[in-house]
Amino acid sequence: LVLSQEEGRIVETDRAGNILSTLTITGDPTDTLNVGDMQHEGLTMDDQGFLYVTNENGGGSIASPEMWVYAPVPEPTGLLAVAGIAAGAVLRRRRHV
């Protein structure tokens, strides 16, 4: 996993450098900072596929660091998958302060 703080993007690559998937970090409408200014700096993933992303300024200042947790969501099945809409796992964000 590679984190681009300025772009607010997480990229999954294989050992050869091929991009396997991407996740664009988006803020909430009520956030006072744009995603780049939140300073996302650390990430890890657990065995169940939960992605943990930390930032220094996500709460609006360095006094309010945050951890964002993205939960894995299964790929769609049935008609959506047949129609080619399923492009891989989707992550859903939960915020932890």
C-alpha cells in the first residue's frame, strides 16, 4: 500500500509495481480542511481487511488527530456483476477520533 498525502489517495501495488486498486480519500462536507491539509500519514491493514489511516490535522488542527477506518465490503454478485459494474472490493469509511 502506498499513501499519497497530497493527493489523498491510497494505491495498492504488487511487487512488480503494477497498480491493483486505488482508494481516493474524501472528506466529509463538514470538514474544515481539504484532504491534503489533513496530513494523512500512516496506514495499516489487519487480517480481516480493515484499513486504518491516521492523520495529524483531520479534526481541523494538530490538536485533533484522527484515525479513519475503512471496512471491506464484499463485491456485488448477481445482475450487477454480470453487467460488469463490479470492479473490485469497495471500502466504507468509519471515523474514529
